[in-house]
Amino acid sequence: MLRAKAQPSRRVWIPKPGKNDKRPLGIITISDRAKQTLMKMALEPEWEAKFAPNTYGFRPGRSCHDAIEAIFITMVKKTAYVLDADIAECFDKIDQNVLLEKLNTTPTFKRIIKGWLNAGVMEDRKFISTPQGTIQGGTISPLLACVALHGLEDHIKKELSKELFQFMKKKRGKASCKEAQRYISVIFYADDFVVIHEDEEIIKKAKVIVETWLKTIGLELKPSKTKISHTVKGDQPGFDFLGFNIRHVPTKHNKKGYKLSIKPSHKSSKHHNLKIKHKLKQMRGMTQEVVIKELNSIIKGWSQYYASSIGSKRNFSRMDDLMHKKLWKWAMYRHPNKGKRWIKRRYFKKYGNDNWRFMTSNKITLIKHGDHDIKKHVKVQGTRSPYDGDWIYWGNRLKKIPDKSPRVIKLLNLQQGKCDYCQLWFKHDDILEIHHRDRNRRNNTYQNLSMLHGHCHDELHRRCA
């Protein structure tokens, strides 16, 4: 079935959000999508064991927040120069021959993947060949992109080993080659990445090394989105990465005189603000219930993404002020002949300590940005992968684990990875059993259940007998 000839995908052009440009979207046949997913399931465990620890995009169990937390760990104690880079048309320009050689898989798998890469696309009823790039819209394309970019971090550290050694020796008086390489950080998320180091010359050399290495796989940096900046110095210190603005700001609360600030970028805040504005403009004739339902989904999604950063708190407050002004204008537009007090009583009611909560008489309430608690994200450990077999660790991070029931994962999260009897941490090779507190096996509510070590479960029943 996998050896059947690959079908060309259909290409449509969709607008980029907030821009006049368009980007191609590939629509793959259902049959090819299923085959590519099977191939991905076969190749991904092997490559998950090879990928660098600071590669986060398109990998299971890793997210944007892991990449941001990696930057936080790198920069929390030092200012630095940053190469903020973006690869131009990464999925469209990858050299297919180099990718297949790098994939280093079986001849059968290589032939099948080559067939998908060369399948071409149909656009306006015309066939267009694809001599380069990965499958647009294919389920295996993200994995292939990660494979193509694999090795860049090690190459940068190897090429800069002499400069890193000299920098460390100058700074600390002594140095070792292995330890010196830890002074430079390369953090990837898909085709966006940052290179961080305290010395500007090293960062400039890293940029040249990156450009040379990318040419070997048919790629290049995008000049408009690639820049070198410092987290304190310059007219515009810091940089934007994955929707966050990262920089050091002056402070009098520590000896260093600065602290790391990670907050929503100006571009992201502006786009979110305009989205709410346009949505309210479209719903001038809608009821308050409909407006609340539509806005809640927008506000909740944006706020939850940025709730992992302490610097977001002030931004949330500002967004709530701007949103309140827009809601007031919306209400005034609906009732031009009514007074301000009437509008206030009609649309804004008391909710806890808030006297101006946008809510209906039947208690349907608009969520505010400030309602979301700031909760720091815990970065994924090193080279860990969902394929490493440690389901206890991944059960605390993911909602679904293969071969484990949702009930077990839910109890694991509720008990924070500890046995409810001995309060010791579970290990992935422990025998775990579910205990019914009232001895009624038909009562499967979570209040009646607890997860125990197998020997703890036996001990508990022995004591109660």
C-alpha cells in the first residue's frame, strides 16, 4: 500500500495574517496523508533520540514555552548579544538529495519519501513539478524539516571552539574546550532560531557560519527578519521571539542593576487589540450574549499563551483597559439615545470586587485578561522524549500517553506524581494500582479513587482487613 504512486497535492494561496502577501497551502490526498503519518511514526522515535536538546519546534512533548524558558535560563544572569534569525522559505527550498542522504533510512523508505517529494502540485488545473523543498501540507514535512536542520548547533560550536575557548580563558582565567561551548546557546523553534553569547564578534562569526552551512542544504537567511541586537544596549534593545519580547530592563532591586523581562511583543499585543476591535465592529447588531461568547474564546486563547511569563501581568491590565473602552463604545453605538447610567446598568454589573464587569442579567460573564493567573512554565528536561518510556514524567506533562488510560493519567496529575499512601514519587517501572476508598468498585468518581504502588495497595488492604 505504501508503495503506490504518490498523488500531486493541490495548492491554494492564502493571505498571511496582517499582511498583503500570500503563502502556499498544500492539500494532500487522504490516502497520502495516512501513509505519511505511518512513515512519521516509524521514523520519529529514531530521530527523537538524535535531535539536539534545544530544538523545540515540530517535536512531540515540546512547545513554544519550552523554547522561551530555555532563553530565560540562558539569559537570566547575564546580558548578551543575540542573533535573531529566520530561514527564508524553509519548507520550499530544502535540497531534496541532501535531505534523503541525511535521513539515512532504508532504501524502501527512501524511495517512498522521494516519491512524495517529487509528486508535484496542481495549481489552477496545471501540474507544477517540485524539484526542491518538502511536501507542502504533508504530515511528515515538519519531521523532514527538523532532520534537514539537524546538526547546525553542533557545527556552530565546533567552528567557534577556538573563539569560545579564548573568551572563557579571558573571562575566568582558565578554560576547557567542553565547558567553553556551554557559553554559547543555539535555540531552535522550527525555522526560527536564536544564537546567544556575550561577545559581539562571536555572534557575527556565528552568523557567517550559519549562512555557509545553510547553503549546503539549499537554504538561506531572510535578511528582513535577521538581526543582531543586545539585550540592554542600542536604540531598541532586546528581540522578539515566538510572540514574546525579551530584553533586560534597569532595576534597583539587585546588584547587577538589571533584570530579564519577557512579555508579549508589541506586534502581538497590537494584533490582538485590533482583532477585538474588528470583532466588536462586526457584532454591532448582535446581542450581548453572542458578543461575550465570541470574545471569550479570543481572550482566553491569547491570555493562556502569555500567562507563563511574569512580565505579562502589566500587559494584561493594559489590554483590559483598552477592551473596556471598546465595549463602552459598542454599547453607546447600540443605544445612542440612552444615558450613560442606563448603559452602565444594562451592560456592566458587579462581579466580586469588580463594579464594571461586562455581563448579562443571567450571569453570562466576559472573561478578562487579568483573570488568568501567571503560572511559570516548567521546561522539558534535556533530551527527554515521549518515546523514552518514562510515562510517569510525561504523564505529568501531557494529557494522553499511549497504552495508559485517561483515568491513570488524571490520577497521576491530581496526586502530582506521588503515591497516595507512602507519598513517595512514582517511577516508570513501578507497579501501580488504583484503590477504591469506599471498597465499592462501581464507584469510579475521582474523589473515591487513588493511585498507589502495588505493595502499598497490598499493605493498605492488609491493615484494613
